[in-house]
Amino acid sequence: MRTLRKWLARFRAGGGATLANRASAPARVAGRLEAATVALMIHLRRGLRMTGAAIAARLGLARSTVARWLRREALGLLARIDPPEPVRRFQRERPGELIHPDIKKPGRFDQPGHHVTGTRTEILPENRTMAEAMI
């Protein structure tokens, strides 16, 4: 009965055109941010690279509101603001030009270790070489 009264009141107020389907979204949103506030938010993010929490504190808004608007403007991640680094490529005239020989001097082993000699306390005499000790 209630719906019937609403439809009848609409018909009397505006005729048959008012009975057509219409959008169910509200005509205006009460808590919508002003365009200037959104523009300032975008400037703080892009220009000064502020975090969402810092922008919310500075503008007196909720962090969730700032996060929603930044995500809507595709500024949710700071990495998306920075341009990507150019790819570093090395181009040389000849192949193998970038290969560097090892310049570190290898260590000298005058005496064989305990794996070769079988004892940890045995030391080779000065006149024996490591090759002789391994035989």
C-alpha cells in the first residue's frame, strides 16, 4: 500500500515521465571532498612525496579517506610516482673486453696439512717440498 501511494504521488506531481526508471544513486553526496582539497592532496604526494598518513594529518582528514583518493588517482604507491631507472647496458668494441684477470696473489702452502701427513703435529723439514710429502 505504501509503494502504491508513493507512485501515485509521483504521477500526480509530474505526470507519466516521473514513473520511468531512474538512477538509485543519490543526487549529491554530503561528505564529498572539494576539488581543491583533492588537488592539494595530489600535490603533496607528487611534489613533496609525503605519505598518506602525513597528508591526512596535515589536511585534517581520515587516513582511509586520503588512501582511497590516492589509490583512485593511481598514487597509492610511491614507486609509481618515480620514473623507472634506465636500463644500464655495456657496449664494447670487442668481445671479452670487460673480462678482468684475477689480480689477487694466491696463498703459498709450503707444508702439507694434517690430511696429507696424518698427524697434526708433524712439520716437514725445510728440505722437503709438499710434492715429496704427498708421495
